[in-house]
Amino acid sequence: MRYIDSGTRDASQALGTWLTAAVESDVREIRWQTGFFSADSLAIIQEPLTQLSRDHRAIHALIGSNDRSTIRADVDTLVATLGMPRPEALLGVVNFSGGYFHPKTFHVRRDDGSQASYVGSANLTGAGVASLHIEAGVIIDTREGDPVYILDAVASGVDA
């Protein structure tokens, strides 16, 4: 387990740096839930998402539309990137009248069965992945000896 904090202004501490590395190769599934979303954030992972779509691999995404902030064109871009409709791609847009949908979790499962996750404060927006805001989070990875049950819980949380 490792902690990242973009308050240092070090690029290696940004969600986008971790996410880019996490989806580089041998990923068979990706999941995320984010309170805020914008399509500009997809640039850093566009190619791996497109490849996952072509390979009929699982992509499960929940995005918030808090205060109606999610733009239809951004959702349309995400739908196209995920190659929807297809059975392995699931997308939910969440809006609650009495509160914000505000989780920020990202999960990958690799071909060898190992898993990794980010759980923290960064949304899937341009500013969130580049850490233009000060963001912090924890990286959990079974390849580093972290418990499988925690990563299973992150995946299950998105799927639920």
C-alpha cells in the first residue's frame, strides 16, 4: 500500500500517473466510480480503453452528475470510448436529489489475476487526473502484497 499526495506538486503523485501505468498492459478489467467526470480526462487512458473495448473486456463506470454538472457531450464521448452497447461495458450516471454521489475509486484486474486500486480524492476530470487541485489517495496492489479482500471490495463497490 502506498500513499500519494499531489500537494508536493510532483507528477508521480498524480492520479493520472498511476492510472496511466495501471492500464498500460495486461489489464482485463477496469472499474471506476467518480463524483465528477469530464471527457478531457480520458486522453491519458484513451488507447487502453479503446483496446479493452475491442478485446471485449470489462469496463464498468459510474459517474456522478452532481448539480447537473455532467455534460451530455462528455457522456457521449465516454459511451463511444467504451464501445457501447456491449455486454462487458456498463455505465451508470448517478444523481441524488438529497446529496452528492462522491466516491473516487479506480480498480484494475490484470490477466494474471492480480488487482490494483486507487482510493482517494481525485475525480475523473482533467484537473483531477493531472492534480491541478491538491489530491491525495492510497494505492493498493496485490502485486505489492496488499490483501485481495480489500481490492475485491473496491471492485464490488463499483459493481453494486
